[in-house]
Amino acid sequence: MVRVWRRRVDFVRALITEPRLLLLDEITTAFDSESLREVESIAFNLARGGSTVTATAPGWGGVKLLSNSARYKCRLEDGVLECEIM
């Protein structure tokens, strides 16, 4: 299976279980912009329902909805992790 499709299938499998913790690693690479908005919306609703959602992305632009509603934002640069409470 192509890597991108495998990531999409893994995401759907994770959603079926209504996870308490959802780790979205580099989600911007697996989805086009329209699909990414839907993924963000689903993740946002999971977070509002009590799930912990963690997303990694090369920049905040790719995960706008999640970054705008985040409780914490962390950035890894030159081996240093900087976090801020929102």
C-alpha cells in the first residue's frame, strides 16, 4: 500500500476506537488541504470531547484549527524544546 494511503487508513482506524490520546505525526504530509481541514475538525471535536490530541507539523500553518485551539504550543529548534502555555 502506498505510504500516504497507509497513513490515511491508520488515521481512520484510530478514530474508530474514539481514542483518549491521538498523536498526529506530520499530518500535513498525508493529506491534501481539503482533507486536512476535515482531519483537523475531527481532531478538534475529539479534543473538545475530552481526548488529548497532539499534532506535529513543520509549521503552524498546516494545522491552523488545532494550533488556534491549543493549550500548549511547543517548538523544537536546534535541539531545544520551547513550550508556551496558551
